[in-house]
Amino acid sequence: MTRSDVINAIAQVLAGPMQHHHMQDFSPTARLNEDLYLDSVLILQIFLNLELEHGLMVDDDLISRKDVVTVADLADLFLPERETLSATPETPAAPMPEFEGGVHGEEYYDIKVHCFVSCLCDGLKRRGIDHRPFYFGIWDAPFGIGPRHDLLYHHETVSHEPFRLWFERLYRAPVTPWYDPSRSKDENITTFLRLLESRRKTEGVMVMLDLFHLPERENKFNQNPFPHYLMPEMTDDPAMWFIRDPDYRWEGVIEREKVLNAIAQPTVAGGYHFDRAAFRPAADADVAAYLNECLIRNRNPLIDALRDILSAHVEGRNGLTLSDLSSGLRELPVLAIRKYAYEHGFAFIWRAALLPNSEFEHWCTEIEALHQELKNIHFAAMKLAQTCDQRLIEDVTRRLDRADRIEFSIKTRLGAAFDAWSAGFRETPARRLTAAG
């Protein structure tokens, strides 16, 4: 099968069973996300339909290739390596010194996986303060389960208050909520505008908006709604605002009215403000206390939830069927990416304890493997939902078991390194600041 054949098969899948609404922009050079509005779940659906309807299959590790940008890139995954442009082998990189560069260097790659946390960490980085400890709470951050056993990253039971209180303890500065749920949306927007107008240079005003209503911005998960925190700033042009979005590493100018419309959506509510000039480096004892609270050593909450969701659909709880499983796991990619926060945990401990680069790189590979297996679970569950073939339940269960083993191994090594590093610390009482307002 040639590249053209595969591209035609992709077009047939999108126009046929997927009934995609952006086929007018389809071409070999069309970008999957930016031009065709295909998020990670829809791309999984393409893989699934290509397998079931055209007999086209790829290895598990190719499903989440990060260098797949265009339709042609996607098609190349199904071709023999000699037929692709990327067949030339790369020269292996020279081994990195164990205690120079890498995790011990100044250019250590910074993972972004949570909008609330990323906004506050942006202030820390601007102050030259190590922000990595604050990401410890992300790998097992709370999520919601809906009444039909669906996985939800944004839910009424999920609160950012524990993050706020721990930030205040760690960095000894207030993070003040300005959004008042007892007041109307218009009244809260008035408060927000007042904070923007009086904002000092070192202050950040965080606001939750529905990113789905800002088509100018990247929405790689194609969520609707898509609650998201970012930080607007006024410009010399009253009609335009400068938007700082640390979680997506994006800065740019957007029309004021478009931003206000996204804030005004009934699907979102929330906001905080802070002054980064007040931030102070975290004490080791407080960092140790935070990591000790965040590292849930005896269970993996996300994988446990996935097992229960699978069981609910297999058993038919609340009238569910296997075909409902795809919608039940629709938001898994948003939660799976949080597992990359483990890299911040390893990076902090490896730098503090001066542990070797090679082992750090090994555990980064394991973290990548965990994320890959969660994506494989999602794909296998979608296949089960589409075919309703109960023989596939065993495959999903086997993948859940493997993800469990990988995550427990990550936690075990991180916990051992943490215990050795923190052995000399004794947690001391620390006053948590109470924000006014």
C-alpha cells in the first residue's frame, strides 16, 4: 500500500464513519490539530477505524508519536520504514556526564501539565525560585467521576484549595481568591476588571475561562467546554489584551471582548491574584512534607478509577453498555498527561541529592512508558466499545495491570530517593497564610 492509498483511507474514515466537519481543509499537508481540529481522542478513532475497516495496523508505540503533525505524517506510520522520508538512521548522541548537564543543567526541560499550577509557577520562575516542588501534587491530582461512570478532569468535587494552601505554606505568600460564587457572573467580572486596572507589574490576575470560546488559542484536547486558567493583562490599546498562558507556553494579544465572552460562559467560574514579589524559596522541611503528602505509595487512583469504569460498563451498571465506554473515557488524555509531573519529582530529588543523570533518564523513559500505556488502554477500550467484543476485555485488563506495575515502580524509586534525601529533616509546624477576601 502506498502513501496515497493510506491518505485516501484516512479521508474515507474521516468523511464516512467519523462524519468529520472539516474535510474542506483535508490534504496531505493539513495539520491534524490546527487545520483539521483533530484532538488526541479523534486521532485514536482514526487508528481504530483504519484497523477495523481497512486492516491497517501500527505498533502500540507509534500511536502516540509526538512528531506526527500532518496527514502525511500519520500516513507514513503505516508504511514500511524504507518508504518514508525518516528512514535514515540518526547518529546516537554521546553519553551525557553523570553530574553535569541533563537534570543538573540549567536547560532542564520544563513540563507543563496543570493550568492552575502553571500560572503560579510562572511567577516563581520570574523570581528565580525553584518551582518544581509545586508540581508534586499533580501526578495523583483529584478528578471527578460522573453519574454514568465517566472520567472528568473538571468537576464540582475538584477543588484547587489544597494547591492554594500548600503554595502559601511552601512559598510564604498569599494567593487570594477574588471570584465569589455567591455573586453573579457580571459582578465577578466587575471585580476582575478592577483588579486588572489596578494591577502592578509583579502581580498576576488568574481567571478561569472556557478555552473552547477562544478559537485563536490552541485546544489540542478539543474539549467543549474547556475550563482553563490564564492571566490577561491590559495593553495600550483598550480593545486588546495581552494573554499570558503558561500552561501552553503561549503569549499573545487577543481582543478584549472575546476574552470577556470566554470568561462569561456558565461553564466556568474562578479566579485568584498574587504578587510574585512576595514569593520566597521553599524550605526543605516544607518541601519534604508536601512530597510526603502527595506521594500515594499504596495505590494508583487513576488506574483504580479506570478499572472501576471498565467494570461498570461490563456489568451494565445504571443501564450502561460496552458501547458507552468511549464516552466514559473521553477525558482520559487530559488526566494521563499529568503523569509527566513525576519528572518534576525526580528532577528535584536528583538535583538536591546529586544523583546520576543516567538513572534520571531511565525513570523519564519509564514515565513516558506509563503515559504510553495509558494511551494504549484508551485505544483498547475504544476498540472494545466499538466492537462490543467481550474477548477484548482481557486485553484492556492486561494493559491496566501493566500500567499499575509501571506506576508502582516509579513511585517506589521516587519514594526511596525521597526518603534518603529527607532523612535529616523533621517536619516543623508552618503557618498557612489565610488569604483575605
